[in-house]
Amino acid sequence: MEGQLVGLAMDTFKTTLIISMPVLIAGLGAGLLVSIFQATTQINEMTLSFVPKIILVAVVVIFTMPMMMNTMKDFTIRMFDLIPLIAQ
């Protein structure tokens, strides 16, 4: 029983990482590029750092939404399959 719960926790963390990584990497990359641009041009405009990140994250979410939905669907099916095993 404890082994199943540990496996469930590991599967949950793995699924969370798989779903969130594309968005986090895109935001990190955009932030790094904007920071380099701001450092080289000495432009310290606050909106310059937020607008490209928001746009890029929105685009990445739109393009990776099918993968995210399939991953969540598979995870949910696995969780429903585990309910009878854990309830014993």
C-alpha cells in the first residue's frame, strides 16, 4: 500500500514537470534574452521585460496544449485505475 502511494506521488511530480517544463523554459529563455538586450542597450523599461515573456508563454501554451491535455488525460485515467487498488 505504501509503495503504491509513493509511486502515485512520483507519478504526480513527473506529470507536473512534464506539463510545466515547456512553459517554464520558454519564460526563462525569454527573460534571459530580454535581460541581455537590456544590459547591452542600457534600457531599463519594466514593460520591456514582461510583454515578450507573456507573449512567448502564451504562444508556447497554445502550441503545447494538445500534449498537455493528453498527458493530463493519461494521468487521470491512471489515477482512476488505481482507486480500486488503493481502496483495498
